[in-house]
Amino acid sequence: MEPQYKLSRHLKVLRQAGLLSAVKDGRWVYHRLVQGVPHLDRLFDMLKALPDSDSLFATDLANFQNRMCLREGGRCRLGIQTRTLAVEGE
């Protein structure tokens, strides 16, 4: 797993490129793909065509889907590093 600062840096680059939007809610920041970005579908098609010989993408996708199932009311409730429930308003 990548350190948090690397992930934050990558997300910042994607926001600056106009591909992501971000909304802060307490200690969480929710990122979304920006709709209507030209050529985004072609970018996804290229990414899907990349080989996954070590199954890293498949593993990451499964981990992501598991994390999304832990949400309550569309919001994160469980911290990634500590696995403790998030307290409302923190």
C-alpha cells in the first residue's frame, strides 16, 4: 500500500488537471470524477486494455469494492490505517 502523502499528491495532480473534484467533510475528503471531461472514456479504455499479469489491478479493485461496502449513508465510517470508526464532525 502506498503512503498517504503519495496518494494525496496523485489526487492533487488529477484535481489540477480537471479530472477530479473534491469535497471536504470533517476529516474526510470525497473525490469524484468530473463529468463531461473530453476524451475521458478513451482514457478508461486505454487503462482497461493494460495487462494485469500480476493481478495488482484486480486486487486493488476488490479492495476498493470492499471499502465501498463499509460506507454508511454514502460516507466513510472506518479509518483505513486504524480501522476505527470515524466520529461524526472530526
